[in-house]
Amino acid sequence: MEKDEFLRIWEKRFLSGYMKHPEADLHDVLDCLRKAENINVLLYLEEAGGEVDLVSFDDDYYYFFDCCKESPLSRRGLVYDEAAYHARKDNPPRNSVERRAKGLSAHILREEDFRLLCSLGEFDTKSTDWLKTDEGFRAHGDAIFGGEHNGRAFVYYSSAETAPLNRGFRCKVKVARK
């Protein structure tokens, strides 16, 4: 996907979902996207079915999330991290969520990011997403994931070594405003 094609797709998405970001100025965001050093990350996420959109912003950054209804198919069936990847001897997984996100130069959504996303619409009613898990919790062998059911976001935990086919991950990318 070319940069100009992505910008056209994103502008249309912005205008059709304006309630997600009512205080954002379309032209300011587009100018920042045109200058963004990490625009290729957004292009890749879009190509992978992420339906990237602006979810929040502060004085320094615009924050873009994968906003597709369900977790992107190409990012499902993965264990949480490298420790889980190496611990799984039987039925080795394709990859880990942390490795994939790092390779993309993107961040895995945190619990508060996931709850923010779910406050903007219905997401992950048939799939779930691994969420960034703090090291203290992860030290017990588990990781957290989120899903939505009947209009409510839920966060659960599971062994980080599991790789359910309906569990993926969403990315967050920050783009400098200056």
C-alpha cells in the first residue's frame, strides 16, 4: 500500500467515525501523518486488516490503534512472549505477540487502551486480544487478554503459553504532533 492510498482511506475513516475523535483537527492530523517517520508501521497495520484509526491524542502525540471489529486474522494463534514461545515444546507456536509487535515497531494495547477502544464501539465480540502484561503478573506464568461481551469489556488471564486461534493482538502507534 502506498502512503497516499493509506491517507485517503484514513481520511474517509476519520470523517465517517468523527465521534471517536471530535476535538482532532483533520488537517493537522494529515499533516503529521505525511511527515511521520513511522508511517510504514501504520501502512503495514492497515494492509494486515487492522483498520487503523486515531483513538486519542495529547500535546505531543496522536495515538492510532487497530480498530477492526475483530482481532486481525494474521495476528492470531500466537503465544504471549518469548518465554512462552521457548517453553512450548509440543505444538510449537508460529510466533509470539511481543516479538511480532517489536518487529512492527508498535506497542501491544494495555488494559486501559483496550477499555478505551471498547468504549468507542463493539470490538472483539468473537475474538480476544493479548494485552500488555506487567512483569510481576507475568512472573507467575500468566498473561492478560481482553474481549467484549454484551457491550462490556472484560479482561481475563490465561497461561502465556496458550495460543488460541481466536486470540490475537492489537497495536498502538504514536505519531508525533510537532
